[in-house]
Amino acid sequence: MTTEAREDLEEARQAHHAAFAEAQMVASSAVLVQLDIMTKALSEGYRKTQCLYEGNPDPDGSFEEIQAYLHWLWERWEEMRGVMRDDLGVENPIT
């Protein structure tokens, strides 16, 4: 991983932390549950990726397994977005 890529990743991580902190002040309980799940899942994905990068992968931490995890994470993201839109009373687009 290049220095620039690591810096971009860290910047994205920090932006997520800031946005999550702000959301905790205004989000409903239903949305907070989803945000907590997503934050833990993102953290786990980051940890697995870092372990693989450092040459010390988890037993289930191959590139292919992490890629599958990230696909699952995207599905969770869509689920979370649906809960957030429902909470706001916004119609979910058909996907």
C-alpha cells in the first residue's frame, strides 16, 4: 500500500468517526443501532485488512475472504440506509 493510499484511508477513517459522533447527537434509537452495527463491521474490516497487509492475517483473513466480507458490508450499508430513510419518512427507491 502506498503512503498516499494509507493517508487516504486514515482520512476516511477520521471522517467516519467525526460523522458518527455528530449522528449520535441527533439520530433515533433505531438508527443508532444500525450505526453501531456498521461501525463495528467497518472496524473489523479495517482490522482484517491491516492484518493481511502486515503479513499476519487472521485464519479467515485471506484477500478473497476479506473481499467477501466487504461485499457483505455493502449489503449491510444498504440495509442501514433503508432504516435511516424509514426513520426520516423518506420513500426507499426500488433497487
